[in-house]
Amino acid sequence: MATAQAGGCPFRPFSKTYLADPYPTLNTLREQGPVFFDDELGVYVVTRHAEVEAVFHDHETFSAANAQDPIVPLGAQALELLADAGFRRLKTMSNADGEFHSRIRRHNQVGFSPRRLRSMEPIVRSSATELIDAMFTRASRPDGVDGAVRADLVAALSYPLPAGIIFALLGFDPEDTELLKSWAGNRMLFSWGRPTDDEQAEIAGDMLRYWDYCEAHTARRLAAPADDFTSDLVRIHLEDPEAIAPAEISHVIYGFSFAGHETTTNLISNTVRRLLETPGAWSELVADRSLIPAAVDEGLRHDSSVLVWRRRAAVATEIGGVAIPAGAAVVLLLGAANHDPRVFADPDRFDLHRTDAHRHLSFGWGKHYCLGAPLAKLEVAVVLETLLDRAPGLRLAPGPQLAFHPNVSFRGPRELWVEWDGDGRA
Ligand code: HEM
């Protein structure tokens, strides 16, 4: 059996070059081999579509238990803070295996039933319209640019929209949105970044406050169920206390309120960016709205907001002919798999007419397949529809290079400046 060699190209996922554009590195790593061992993170890294998909499918050999662990181990200060507060890293769903996972997921599906999704659509539509209208009203007119008006699409739209939607789904009080967002903001740095000890301690404190909030919210819904996802779970508990415990409900909503937030913010920003920078793509959508679902799938494939996911080898095994010891952490390079020329023709090209973009692995695959995928896709589609109506002449504003969040997996620009002429109808 082969050994896992990194070959000539190092991974270095925290380097400036990688963060600015990971795809040249991901492409090189994938073509060097299906698996390599990364000394810096101490993980086996899987690069090709077939092997990543096979790992996702084989949930007996590959446990999901490490899916939420910080990729860089926590320092003593943060660990102590969490331990003192009695914070237990319990299973939510994405980091659970076996019967526990199946039970929790079965009940969670009520939150994504066609009925609940239908009830969310008008909320998504009115939030998108409200935010886009506000973006147009508040946009700035920079000096020296003829008639052009500018706004940061991240701050105005792709950041607030998914947070508002997931919080509404869970039944959080809209008045708490800013507070919740400030607690949630650094979670991706915690799980996928390299925060300093002080940053870790600060984020751990926010996580504890967030945790208390979720427990209090569950308790309120237990006392008086309403019409939201938390209450759906509470009703299941009230009918059959064995089905799901209140502590498990708190865990689920704690997990969901993160899962449905930065992932979708970045997906909206990445997709709009690619549509605006690819010659002809935006005007094709203006002319033919039936291409919107294809745009959403190609956004997910070409520039996924989740570049990396994790598993742990439950037993000694092999991937792509490379030996993997029992207990080894395995990193799946979804971004490299989504650009694998063994599956996608001319993979680095953003192409609205690709018929197989849906074969991307950005939502994972198998029994942990992203439960929020239909909602996330709905949000991007509604944003595109609304922007196309309101600003068919939208374009990227000239300016400095995009800057990305400093973490290994959750990829999206911190700011995305767009511009349009006058009233938005160029
Ligand atoms: C409304 C937004 C979203 C919600 C509510 C959501 C929720 C979830 C949940 C609950 C899981 C765990 C499922 C399980 O373990 O059975 C999950 C898994 C996952 N989600 Fe999402 N998600 C959202 C958006 C996204 C987006 C935009 C992406 C990436 C583009 C994404 C990527 C993933 C991945 C990679 C997994 C792991 C799949 C696996 O382990 O096989 N999610 N999501």
C-alpha cells in the first residue's frame, strides 16, 4: 500500500496566497495524488471527487465525531473557561454517529419539511427585498465616478439575510439578532481558524453566552410552544419524552443557528461575485431567469463556501490505496473535489450551462447530507431574483483585492463592493 506523500506542493491553508485563491494549490494537490499527510495540521487530506464521496458514504469506517472540533487544538485558557462553566461538547448532529445521529436527524427533518419550507419562502422574499431596498437607499455615491452608486453587498445583504432567516425559523426574538450575531461571529475562527489564546478565550465566553441563550429559549418553548422549528421539536418531546430530550433540543438549535448562518452568507457572496466577474454571466441571467437554479448549483460547485470537512478513521483502513491508521483525522478537500477534471469538464470555468454542477460535494453526501441545503439554495435563488429585478445593471466596483476570512474551510469575502448606475437600472 502507498504512503501518504504531500509531493512537491505544500498545503499551508493559513497562508495569504492560499486564502486569496486556494484553487491553484487545491488543483496541484489533487493532481499529485488522492491522499497526502499534512504535517502542519497532523491530518490525512483527501483530494479527489471519487475518494471524498467514498469517505462520506462509508459512515461505518469514517466517524463524524470530529466534525465540530477546533482544527487547531484549544489552548489551556479557553479549555479552562469552558470546563469551569460546565460546557460539555455534546453531540449535535453533524458530529454524531450511528443510532443517536439517525434519531436526532429524523426529528430534525420536521424543520425542513415541505410545509415549513413553504412557510419560510415569503419570509426569505420579504427579507431579501427589504435588505436590497435598504442597500439602494443607503448606498454611497463616490466622488469622481460618473453616476455610479456603491454598496458593500456583504454588509447590506449576504450577512444579515441568512442570520435573520435561521433565527426566524428557530423562533428567536428579532430584537436579539444583533446580540446573537455578535456571539456567533467568531465561531468559524474557533472551529476552522488559528485564533490566539486571547481570541479563543473571548470566543469561548461568547459560546457560553450563546449556549445559555439556547437553553433559555428551549425552556420558554417548553412552557409555551409557538409556530417555529424549536416548538416542532418541543411538541415531539411532549408527545414522547423518549424521542428527544430538552437538552438535545438546545444542542440542535445551538448547532443550527451556526450552521445556517456564515455558510449561506458566504455562498451568497461567492455566487454573486462569480456571476458578476464572469463575462456575460450576469446579462445571461438578466435575459433568462430559468438559469437561476443552474447559477446556484454552479456557485456551490465552483466557489463553495465550505471548502473542507472532517472525519475520523474508526478503524485502520485505506483511501485511494493509501494506508490510514485507526483514529487518524481525515480532512476532505471539497473544493478540490468540486474542481476534479475526472468529473467536471474544464472545471475552473464558471459555466451556467454545465449539466452536472449538482454533482458538487459542497453539502457533503450520505447520511449527514446538509439538512439546510434546500433552504440555503432557496435563499441564494431569491437573492438573485430580487437583485436581477432591482439592479439588472449591477457590476463589481473597482477597488482593492478581496480579503477572505482567515480559516481553513468557511470561505467568503469579508466585503464585496458592487455598483450600479443612478437608480440601479443601468
Ligand atoms: C440554511 C442554511 C443551512 C443549514 C440550516 C444547515 C444545516 C446543516 C445541518 C443541520 C447539518 C448536519 C446534518 C447531519 O449531520 O445529519 C449540515 C451539514 C452540512 N452542511 Fe449545512 N446547513 C446550511 C447551509 C449550508 C451551506 C450553504 C453549506 C455549504 C455550501 C453547508 C454545508 C454542509 C456540510 C458540508 C455538511 C456536512 C455534511 C456531512 O457531514 O456529510 N451547509 N448542515
